[in-house]
Amino acid sequence: MKKILLLIIIIIAVSCKNKAKKTSNKEAVQEVKRDNFPDELGKVFTKHGAIDAWRKAQVLSFNKGDEVHTVDLQTRKTVINHPKYSLGFDGNEVWLDETEEGSFKGDKNFYYNLFFYFYAMPFVLADDGITYSKAADLVFKGVNYPGYKISYDADKGSSPDDNYIIYYNPETYKMEWLAYTVTFNSKKPSNTYNLIKYDTWENVNGLLLPKEIQWYQKDEKGNLTEAEGTPLEFTLPLLSQGKLAASFFEKPNN
């Protein structure tokens, strides 16, 4: 039901936008964004539907189990709705609203955008404040996957010391793997990487977004061994150029 209501809201927003008065040429001029990502990553973004198409989108929504994640892509305001709780980021603070105390397990500040980053790959790796450096190939089952390391400026986000490494297929340029560190609690850089296999994708309004991701185990030498647990599936994706009101992301008044 919440997904249907979201779709209705977006349709209305798009309709209102189309009826709005035309702006002057001066108002219509947009700031030119200068990209600094490597050419190879540009090819990855193009393979997944083009970075320009991603930047035109306003709202992204997807389901993870019983959770409905909705994100304003321009402001990164977020709401996660679950039958027993809701949490989100309203642009200023992260909030939590539970039907009964203790329904949500975890740290809301760490969790609210965690799966957005995993789901919005590879496009979130073109955000502002990123430094790119070539990484050693990832080798798995005799295949070499080229990679780029992503690090962040000190003023970006709550965990600027987090690092990612994206690995892609050298022939198709489709994203295949993601390595990432977790520094939210320690607030210190880490060289311990977790590995996710991006194996199943689906077309969502022209963009290739993940349908299923799989964590992998490593041995004491850091080599990939086997899949860990069951794959995580994302369902009911929605990507729109319609804008949601700021109140959508505010904590409910009970």
C-alpha cells in the first residue's frame, strides 16, 4: 500500500511539474558538473545506463524484505518503512519511530543509508568529494577483474574513512564486485575489506540496478573462497523524476 501511495504522489508531482510555467533562459541554465572519474569507470556507468540519466532522477525506492526504502536522490533524504518501525533522514537528523519500543534492532545512524549505497551501485561512486585510484585486479576462478578504489574527502558523510573498490568485467564493463570497509564505529581507516558479488541485475527505467547481491568469504590470505549465507534480494524498484515533498521524509507525528 505504501508503495502504491508513493507512486501516486510521484505521478501527481510529475503532472504538476509539467503544468508549471516555463522559466526564463537565465533560470533554466544549470551548473555544469565536471566529472573527475576515470574513463574506465565512465564506461561502467554507461553500461549501467549513463550517469546523466541517474542524475536526472529524483526518487529511488526499493524493497528489502519487509522494508520499503525511499530516497530523494538530490538531497539524500531517506525514509525506511517497516510494519513495526520507520526511520529516516530529514536532511538534518536521523530519526526513529517504532510501533513498540525495541522493534528496530541496530544503530539508526549507521543503518539508514547502508543498503541505499549497496543498491545504488555503481552510480553512487560518482558522487562529489571522491578520489579515485587504480586498484590491483581481483582474481576469482581464473578471471581478472580490474578495479578502482574510491576514497572520500574528510567532510563527506558520517564515515569519510570508508573505502570502496569497484571491480568490473574487462570485456563488458558491467560491475561485478564491490569491496568495502566499515569505519562507522571505529572512526579509523581500515584495510579489512568485505566482498560482495553483483551477479544479477535488472532494468529499472533504463538503468541497470542490482536485483540480487551475494557476500563472499575470504581465507587468511584475503583470497575469495565461497559464498557466505544466502543472496540478498531487492524487489519492487521504482525510479522517478517526480519530486517528493520535504514532509515525506519527516518523522511522523504520533
